[in-house]
Amino acid sequence: MSEKTVNVGNNIVLPAIGQGTWYMGEKAAQRQQEVNALRAGIERGLTLIDTAEMYADGGAEEVVGEAIKGLRDEVFLVSKVYPWNAGGQKGIAACEASLRRLGTEYIDLYLLHWRGNYSLDETVRLMETLQQQGKIGRWGVSNLDYVDMQELWQVPGGQACAANQVLYHLASRGIEYDLLPWCQQQSMPVMAYCPLAQAGRLRSGLFNHPVVNAVAKEYNVTAAQVLLAWVIRHRGVMAIPKTSSVQHVEENAGALNISLSAEAITQLDAAFPAPKQKTALDVV
């Protein structure tokens, strides 16, 4: 069975599951385990690693830097800039600081973490400057909804946006109303963060749900693998679950080979229906 992939720009094809690093770099005692998990993921073909200057105030980028030492050419590196750094000289300094922590000369995909202090026009100018300087390959956005994307599309150079990273999982399907179809029309990859509903009650609600568990049992896989397979069944959608242990990495990688049947998808849709009207973009 072939693994699912997503095209990110011309000639770059990546596995539809990557590795997230939110909450990494916060505890020194866990650092080696985090590095080992990321390296295990790279070995298993999960070559996209997503991080941000926000995560542990740069600590996650340092963990990633350690994990990719000697493996940089095998990895597609994604990082994100704070909104208050997303323009002018502050943006160049922020990117350079991320590069130092990551121990690399370039970031493959650099994202605006969420909208804020700078106009979209100023952020696009920053991204173009960083590309010209060879510090980033492509740029994109995170937590931008349909209306934001329409605005970005009117900005000169805005249509060069290479990806939108948003919260998306079985119990949070708002993007299916307008944002996801529009991104698919543009052939723009959507990166789903928190694909396993990493937070609180919702996570246990999903993991303990009888329908999710029935599908998992039918396929002889875990609930987490069902949830990942559900997210990446959409064309152009990539999931970036947090990578916390080698065991989780193996579980995540295994989900690339699961193709849910129409019947299984119908059952999951009935348990967690998509909204019939516009809902605000979920953000964590």
C-alpha cells in the first residue's frame, strides 16, 4: 500500500505526516528523549519537522537543531515567526535567531504564526527579502481563515504563499466549510496542527469515542492512527502531530499506510459531523 504524500511547491513531495515540536525544549531532563524521537521519525520517513520561535522561547528550535545535526539535507524544516516580529528588520533578526538555534543556513518553509502587529503587505515584503537573502526557501501562514486568505491574495506577492497551517481534527472541522476547499483550489497544502486534539477533554472524548474505537478495532490499529488517517485522507492535507517518544513516532508513521473505507468515513462523519455553516477558525 502506498504512503500518502503532499506536494509543497514544485518538485517537493513530502509524506502527509510530519513531526510537531510544540512543548519540546521545556524540560532539560526530556531533551535527549525529544532528540531521539525526532531522529527516529526522520529514519522512518517523517522528514517534515515543524517548530516555531514561540515554542519554549526558542528551546524547541534548539532541540530540532540537535536532532537534525548531520541530517539537514534529509529534512524539510518549517518554523514560524511571532506576529510582532513579522516585518522589517525585526523579522530579519528573528529569522537569523531561529537559524542560529536550528544550526542551519536556511529554513525550507517560514510561516507567519498568526496575524498581528504588521500588515500582510509588510510581512510579504519581509518574506521576499528573506528569500532573496537565501535564509528561507518558501513562506506561508498559520491560523489565517478564509477571509484573511482573500485579503492576502490581494497583496502584491501574496499569492506566493506556500501553505496554511491551521488547527484541524475530527472534532474540529470548521475549515471544511470554506477554507479547505479554497486552499485545495489553489493547490495550497494545509498543515493540520493538533490533529489528535492534543488538548484536554476533547482529546479523551475522541480517543474514548466508541465509533473511533470500533474503526480502530476493525483495522487493527490505534485510535490515534485512525484520527491521523482521517485527517490526511483529504487531498493536500498534512498532519503534524507532536512527536514525544519513539513509540509515538512509529505509531504516527504507521498511519501513512491506512486507507479508511467509505463506510468507516461515513461512521466517523455521523459521529462528528462537519458544520453546515461558517464557524470561527479554531485556534490553540
